[in-house]
Amino acid sequence: MSVIKVLLVDDHTLFREGLTKIIGSQVDFKVVGQASDGIEALVMAQALKPDLVLMDINMPGCDGIEATRQIKESLPDTTVVMLTVRDEDELLFEAIRCGAQGYIIKSISSQEMLKMLRGAMQGEAALTPNMSGRMLLQLRKSGSGRDDNGGQQLGVLTCREREILCLAAQGLTNREIGLKLCLSVHTVKSHMRKVLSKMGVGSRHDAAAVAQANGIIAPPVGSRTSI
């Protein structure tokens, strides 16, 4: 079993220590560093190259959203999940636009948090069903990948991303997609994370449904029941 290297970023020391105990107690996670602000997080991320960054959104100086943007620019394969006490649409949408893979409210249980983090590392969005619904509604309001005249914005997804989404919609696993396209599983997961982030949805099921409904990809023929 591969161990997921985690960098914790929060300006409250006591909260970081509590997270360290919770996450560090799991056999598939290892906390490799702690940062107290966005600048420190960026420096530590570049040095430690974590698989996952759990990022507080509100911090003095460089906040979590700006730190996420910079980390994703320098380490695009690193998964960043936001952590916040406030459930606000504006912050949620901005975090996703900057590359965050999810948005976790601090009031959830530790078990729910761990489940969402594991899902994020598999390419899923770490969002509650309520948040996923709001993201989907926002996507529909903004045109769901279409321009103001109703035409498709084909630049929203790259050719490779549409190709992978098409195969995912047919029910292929990440491994099967990789074999078909001669890509590593890691690369497929990375592309899928970008697809979910760009489309603002929480799962490949939602991404496929929205893309098919708006003509971005064709409806699958003879697809499996499970995506």
C-alpha cells in the first residue's frame, strides 16, 4: 500500500496538532509537514512535494486560495483540499477555480473527512452532496460549457481531457483508460482531477452527465452501468 504524504496548513497550532494525530493514525497517510500560512506552505510544498495539501482558507498574509493557486502552478500533480469554518459559495467557487480538489467544512466528523480525502486522491472532488449540487447549479447558470450564444466552448476541456471523459463515461476504470491510451494511471487521475475542477462537479458521473447534456462528449453506446 502506497502512503499518501500530507502537508497540513493552518494558522492555529492546536488545530494542526489535532489533525496530525487524526491523519497520522491512518496507515495510508503520513503527515510530512505543517505550515502556519500560505507563504510557508508554498516553500514547504516545493521542498517536500507532498501528495496532498490540506489547506486552511483564511490565514493572515497569503491566504489559502492564493497559496493553492501558486502550489498548483508549481506542483500540478499535488492534490489540494481546502479546509474552512465557513460554507460560502464565493469562496467555494474561487477555491475550485484556483485548482482545489475539494472544500471541507471543519464541523464534519474525522471519519467523513478521511473518506473525502481518500476520494480526492482517487480523482474525486472532496465536496459534500450539498456543495456538489451548488457547484452543478452554478455550472448550469454560467452556461455549462457553452458561450452566450449557446455554442460549445470546446476550449473548456482539452482534447485529451475530453477523450478520457468519454472513456470514463463508458465505464472504463483509470487503469483501463491508461492501457487504452498508453498513459500511466497517475496521468489519467491527474487529467480526471482537472476535468472535475474545470467543470465544477464532484464526480465523473456528474462530469459525464453534464458533458453529454451539453454536447461536449457524445452519449456512450453500450456503456457499463458503473462509471
